[in-house]
Amino acid sequence: MQPVFQFDNVTKSYGKHVAVENLNLSIEAGKFVTLLGPSGCGKSTSLRMLGGFETPNSGRILLGGKDVTRVPPNKRNVNIVFQDYALFPHMTIAKNIAFGLELKGFDNQHIHRRVNELLELVQLQDYAKRLPSELSGGQRQRVALMRALAPDPEVLLLDEPLSALDAKLRQQMQIELKSIQEKTGKTFMFVTHDQEEALTMSDTIVVMNKGRIEQMGDPNTLYGRPGSVFVANFIGETNLLRSTVVGTEGDTAALSWNGVTIKAAPGGLAPKAGDNLYVVLRPEAIHCSADEPATGNRIKGKVRQRVFKGNHTSLSVEVGDGALLNALVHPSDVAQLSGDDVWVGWKPETTTVIPDRHAHN
Amino acid sequence: MRNMFSDAPRTTLTAFYWAFLLYLLLPLTLMMAMSFKDANFVAFPIGDWTLDWYAKVMQDKQFLEACLYSVMIAAASTLAATTLGTWIAMLIVAEGIKGQVIIFALACLPAVVPGMISAISMRIFISTIDMPTGTAAIILGHTVHAVPFVVVMALTRLRSMPGNLVDAARDLGADSVVAFFRVTLPYLGPALVGGMIFCVLLSIDDFVRTFFLGGYRPTLPMLIFAKVQGGMSPEINAMATLVLVVTAAVGLYAEYLTRRARTR
Ligand SMILES: Nc1ncnc2c1ncn2[C@@H]1O[C@H](COP(=O)(O)OP(=O)(O)O)[C@@H](O)[C@H]1O
Ligand SMILES: [Mg+2]
């Protein structure tokens, strides 16, 4: 299938500062793609290049197979939902949504029908005649979304559109956004620095770091099999165990970490004894019990801190030579962990192994 | 704790305020009062009251013609100054243009140059380029005078405009011309209306530029000036009162308009 848009080796710099470097990205139609990364990593720059507001220094941008690298924004069939919505303050909600349709030259009847249809989609029919200043943040957000969807763009670009909303409304809008994307079947390219938001909504997450793609994949893969320390740290909570290979046996490696020996499956890494590796151990993969468990890895430790979080309790367990492991304990298991002595255990296959890039030099 | 003296500064301020109002309003009130005096000269006591002077002014062809002329000049110079001023303001906020500070300074110059100097230099300028004095020259003079005010007002508003409104318009298919007329201009609207009314008032009020640049046709201030030289009479007071009432009404309406637009 032909990708709906494509970045072909795109580089953009401002003066000496490289904002986006050799970006290669190709996305299928109908997907919810998220560019995820810390502030300043080049997400907005990439989005604005696709929107036509920035021109790459090198490389090409393709939209529906056509080279649009130098096509101005008004001639591209993509629309942006801006972070602060950018609704036209002097126009009513209906006029705002009609703006793009009018410029496309549709007749009034068609515009009227389409605007009503879109307002109904987000239950704002009764607000058609209001001005943006008379709406709440969440409502403005929906109007901005509908205005951008109205001209039927090939790709809808969203630049941190939820960051101005409070936490509760944001969660609600995440679900609504995803459902609108599914209903309309549009390709959404969403930009955020919030990993939780990315995990909730995306079909594909593109993790960016310092202007480059760090890893790309579906939320499950990124969370379960992070490809780098950066991704492991950025997405979700994690215990990162820097360990040294002691020996290998079949597809299992014995590793020395923090004075104890643990097992992990290094996958295709084929490590040799003495190599340094990171083991990514998610807190929920750890099983805490009073009696010695049967899992492949088990260490005796002492509870240093308990934090009650409602639906779980977060334990800080000291193991080996003093390293702390962060574990999630289900409410039903907390009762049996009354004392400070505890066993932590996890299955080797629940961990991911990442090479230590700085080891060889 | 309140003490005996804590209100002293406020009392002083209030006293100054009333003194100021009195100082401001007394001459105007006197002028208005005299316009109702049933006699041929301006002096106290007023004695009998009449509206005859107003009737006379309203039938005064010279006065009506001067009014019309002033309004025409005001309209033309306002239109020119608003267009020019808006364009300059857009230039100043535009990206990728050098010397924006210089453009701004130059655009503001006519507001700070003394009227006399500006009038004389304009006069010299138009005779150098062989332009006759008269309507066109006056409009030119008034336009140059008014441009800085439009620039400042438009600029203030432009700077408060969210940068991505124009981006949003472009994104939805507007070229830069459409984006300007459908988004930037309406956003500037309140500031421009305020600026335009200010231009009108500046133009109607102007004496010194008109004096140097004008031909034989008198504008309102010139007519009143000519009449005053023939001696004060309640008729002049009536004229001045009419001008005052109309301009004050326009000014207040402008204030109301901009205030309403701002609170939306
Ligand atoms: N117009 C610009 N001029 C100069 N530097 C810029 C400009 N826009 C972005 N940058 C720089 O490029 C980098 C990436 O910016 P951006 O794409 O906005 O990051 P993000 O959206 O991921 O936070 C940042 O370091 C930023 O300072
Ligand atoms: Mg950004």
C-alpha cells in the first residue's frame, strides 16, 4: 500500500542548530500516529514541515505519493489543529468551521450541511452562532478539530492539542479524539511529550530524541520491548539494571547485577562474557511474596518504602548490594507482606535487554 | 489603623481633581453660555437668552460650505492615513524584513515634529515639486500628520494577535491576501476604527498645516479664525459650540466602539 505521507531523509536546521536530522518516516493511511519526545526534540518542526510552514534544508516530503516539499500550506491537503486552537475570534463557531470549505469553493448548501454534520459529531449544534470566547476550553478544542477536519484533509496534524486542558478533561478528550479518528478513518499525526497520552491513543508511536527517530512501533512493542535506554526511561516507569554478562546458555544469559546473578533473554544480541547490558524490568513484572517464589529470577530483599496509590501499592525493595527495585503490588497481595523481609521474583522473558552503547570505545 | 491624617493625601488629590475639572470645563461652559446670549457682543451678564445665533449659523452658507470641506478633507486624509498606517504596521511586524526600528521611527516622526515646522517643510516640499496649494496639499499634510497614530494603534493590536491565526487561515487554504482581509483586518478592526476617528478629529481640528497648505477655500478652523479677526460675536460661540458637541460625540462614540470590541 502507498503511504499517505512520507519524510524522505529530511533535515531542517535553524542556523547551526539542527532541529530535525535525516528523518525517514512513512505512514499508512487511516493510522493514528504519534510523534513522542521531550520538549525541543523537533516534533513541531516535523509537523510544520508536513503542514508547509517550514521548508526542509534537504530531503523530500511526499503527500499521497506527490512531492510537496516546496508547496505552500494553502495548496496542501493537510490541516493543523494548533496547540492554542487559533480559532478566529471574530467569527462564530459555524463560520470558523466553514472557513476552509468556503475557500475550497463549495456552495453554501453543501457548506451548511457539512458544518452541521461536524457540529453534531461533537454535540455542539447549539453553539453554532456563538463566538469562540463564549466557549469552554474543551469546546474550543472540539471546534478547532472540526474546523481542521471540515475540508477533508488527507492528514490531520495535531500539535499538543490537549496540553492546555486540565487532567480530567484531557483524558476524556483522548478517548474522544481516538473515537473521532476511528469514525472518520482519517490519518492523524499527533504530537505530544506525554507518553501516557501517546500510549492511550496511538496505532503507531514514533519516539524522537534530539531531532532523530529513536524507535518506532505500536504502543505494546514500545512499552514491552524498548530498543534503547532513552525509550525505556521515557515510556512508562522502569527499573533499569545495568549488568555484566557472566555466561550464556542457549538463549538465556546469566548476568551479574548489583552483587546478585540474574537471568535474561538477550534475544538477537549474542553477548559475550564481560559485555555490559541493560535489563529493562517493569515494576508490574515484579512479583513480591513472603515465601520464596518459583520464578526464574528471585532475590531476597527488604522493603524500604510503601506508597499507597489506590489501585496498587508501590514498593521500594532493597536487594543485593543496596540497589532499589520499584515494584507494583496488587491490593490483595499487600496484606501478606506485613514484614520488611520480602522475596522479589520475575520471569526472565518479561524483561528486555538493551545493549550498552557506551560500553565499547 | 486609621488616624486623623491618613486621608490627607486622598483629600488633596480629590481637591486637585475638582480644580482640574473646573479649569477644563469653565472656559467651555462660558463659551457655550455666550452662544445663547441675546445681544451682539460677548460679555457678562448674559441677560436675555435666545437660539437666534444657532438659527443664523445654520443658515450661514459660508459655515456650511466650510463644514462640508472639512469633512471631505477629513474623510480623504483618514482613508489615506489608515491604509498607509496599517500597511506600515504590517511591515514592521513582518518577519524577515530588516530595519524595522528605522521604519517605525520614521513613521512616528510626524507626530513629534512641531506642527509649525512640519507645515513649513511641507509647504516648501510641495512648491519644490510644483504642486499647487489647495485641497490635495491639505489632504497630503493631514495624512502625514495622522499616519503615526494609526501605526501605533495598529501595531499595538497586531502585537497582541496570536501568531498562528494567520497560519491557521493559510492552513485552511487562504493565500496571504485572503488571510489579510479575512483574518488580520477584522482582528485589527477595533483599533482601526479608533485610529480612523482619531484621524478625523485631528484633521477637523488642524489649523496650522491647513493654513500653510490651503488655497482660498476655508476649512472650519480657518473660517472661525477669519471670523474671530472681525471681532467676537455670539455667532462664533454658537459655531464653536456646534463643533465641540459634534466632535465630542464622535470621540465618545469611538471610545464606546473600541471598548465594546475589546471586551468581546
Ligand atoms: N523558528 C525557529 N528558529 C530557531 N530555532 C527554532 C525555531 N523553531 C524551532 N527551533 C528549535 O528547534 C528545536 C526543535 O523545536 P520544536 O520542533 O519546536 O521542538 P518540539 O516541538 O519537539 O518541542 C528546538 O531546539 C527549538 O529551539
Ligand atoms: Mg512543540
